[in-house]
Amino acid sequence: MIRVVADKKKCVAAGLCVGREPAIFDQGADDGLVLVLRDDVTAEELEGVVESASICPSGAITVIED
Ligand code: SF4
């Protein structure tokens, strides 16, 4: 199973993850910090989630395979 976690303490509210994979990521309405809508990543979403992790400027997103 592939899961994704995002660290709000590292997030700088750049929003790139939301633009790349809006089915998984959102931003808080008041602080703009990352929200993970669903942490189990489907095969179709994997590429977008991995790319989100690589373009996140603060390294807040981690993809976990277990
Ligand atoms: S791309 Fe990174 S810094 Fe930007 S909102 Fe997403 S987790 Fe936060």
C-alpha cells in the first residue's frame, strides 16, 4: 500500500502540490497549509503524488510504501 503524509510544520503554503494532485492535497482556508484529503494513494494518483513531493519547495511531502 502506498500512503502519503505531509508535514504542516515544514509547509510554506506554496500550493504546488494542490495544483499537481488536487484529489489528494488541499490547503487550509485560513492558513494555506497543506491538507491531505486521503492518505491512501491509488495507482492512478501515484505519479502526481510523487511529483508533488519532488516539487514541494520545503520537502514537506513524504510518500511511504508499506
Ligand atoms: S507544495 Fe509543499 S509547501 Fe506547497 S502547499 Fe504543498 S506541502 Fe506546502
